[in-house]
Amino acid sequence: MRRLVLSLVLLGTAGFTGSAQAPPQWNVDPLWPQPMPNHWILGSVTGLAVDAGGRTWVAHRGAASMVLRTENGLDATPKGAEYCCAAAPPLLAFTLDGVLAANWGGPGAGYDWPQNLGGIAIDAGDHVWITAAGLPPAPAGRAARGGATPAPPEDAHVLKFTREGKFVLQIGKAGAPGDPASRTQLRRPSAVDVDSAANEVYIADTGNRRIVVFDATTGAYKRHWGAYGEAPDTSVSLPAYTPGATAARQFRHVSCVSIARSGEVYVCDRESNRIQVFRKDGTFVREVIVSPTTLGGGAAWDLAFSHDAVQQFVFVANGQEQTVHVLRRDTLAPVTQIGTGGRWPGHFFGVGSVEVNTRGWVITGENLQGKRVQKFVMR
């Protein structure tokens, strides 16, 4: 099938001068992925991962993030539309050609399915890990009305499945959130990565302002740390991020964790606009403010490494400013940016996830009302 590939203008060329040192560029493929069967569509995308075979896995919120009568008309009673649309299953895998190859997910025996699906990771054994990221807090001052349905148990766990969807392991328990010192419980974890060589799973335990590590087979506790490798503390009240202010010694919103081939652990502190780098034992190494002037939801939502041997680049999803920052991995210096806000191919709305596949393609996922994935190929 012939594909149309659009060239995307990239912004921000710090550190590059002259044509010989022009920054790399990525082109969007507007026809990837291919349409799904059954009139399925995506909800808000919460995570991306790539397995050993190069398949891209997508986690999304499905019907919970859709308007029933318009977006999800086929699931309405009576149907709101004859031909469109229905929420796809929450976990999807696409081939390199963009063909849907696997789909599953939802409640089952022996585990607590998330109220709000979060991040996803695939380990070397092709096990699929997902986080239960928790529902957004209710607006201040809004109380439940009489007769309202009780709130569901708070998300506080991580799940491990085979790639066919067979349940393997649960860490934490829905409705039983832990504190920052807990060795068994979590609180609204939003992201996960796996060090298969060490058989350890790293979890961004958002509600507890920490990174926590468990044995990937048994779920036994190993260690944890907060910002700067210090002890996490949720009793400390943090003001909103202010440009130029002294950096917070606690994570505001730890939203990603990724292990580089160098053995360093990269962590997103979304609402502080920063990436912090650690050794695997939690020793702090360095940090960077990705976008010093960004307010609101912050600039560091997710990150991924380029697929070359030394992982030259880090790609950082900035869902507040609708772009993907490209940094040098070794120095964290800015290189360029991919995309800007909008609905056209190559533009973003709520870009909250980023991944790089085995071909070096940059895959992005859009949260909130963006509800799509896109593929970018380096020129």
C-alpha cells in the first residue's frame, strides 16, 4: 500500500549551527495505524510500549473517556448511531504495518482491573505490565449527592499479564493505598518499567511521590526513593511550580520512569517540568528543567530513548504545550522539538505518551480529548 508521508517542521535548534550540524527531522505517517475492525476507536491514550517483535502496545481509557451518544454510539442503549463507533478494548497491539494484532483487557478473576488505566511496559519475556493510575480528584467543594453511586476503590496497584492476557501478578491492592514508606502498597501509580536482566520492576508511585522497585517475579519489595534520592514525604505541602523559584525537594507529580541501556533511571516530574536521572540504587545523578516557563499540567509527561546503540536522544512528551522535546541523553541539552498543537497529522492535543520502536520510529499517544496515536520516521 502506498503511503503518504508529510514532512514536519521542527522547532528549536539549540546546539546546532550550519547545515552540516542541522538537527534531525521526523516525518509523520498519517496513514498509521490502519483502521481497526468493528468500528472500534481509541479513547484517551495513557501509555505506549514496544515488545521484542516490534509490535506497539497502546493502553487507553476507552468508553470511560468517550461521549456515549456521539463517540460511543454503538454502545449506547438504544444505539446512538448505526455505523459508528465503539470503544476498542483497553489494550491493543499493532504490527509494524499498523495492523491490529492483539486486543484484550478488562475485569477478571484474581485481580483488580484499574478504574483508570495508566502506563504500560513490556518486559523481555513479553509480559505486559500496566498501572492503575487512579481517577482525577473531584473538584474542590463538590460533594456526592444523596443516592449517588459510592466511589469505586482507589487505584493503588500494578498488574502483570502474559501477552495473551493471562493474569500473572498483582502488586498493591485497589482500595488499600499505602504511604511513602510502604513496602507492599502503592497509591495511584502512573508508570512502570522493567529491568529484565535484574528481574526488577520500577514503578512511578505518583501518589506517594516516589520510585519504588519490586522483584518482577514475586512482587517482593526491594527499595524506593524520592526526588534527589531523598526520602519521599507526602505531608509536605508543595506550592505550584513557579519559574525561577527554588526547586522542590519532593516530586510534584512523578509521571514516568524509564531505564536506559547505560543503567541510569530517568524519571519525569511532570508538574515540576523536570527530568531527574538516578543510578539504579536511587543515587541522584543530574536533572534538567525541560521547559522552564511551562505552567499548568507541566512539561514532562513521558519519555523514551532513541533506538541507536548509545541512545543518543531522549524524547519528552509535553502535553501542556502540545509538543515532543528532543534532548541529548548524555547532557540533557535541547536539540529540537516535534510537532505543535492542533488536529492535523503531526500536530498534537494532549500528547502524554511517547515510545520508540525497533525501527527507530517515534510513536506518540494523545490523552485527554486527543485520543489517537501517531508515527514519526526520521528523515
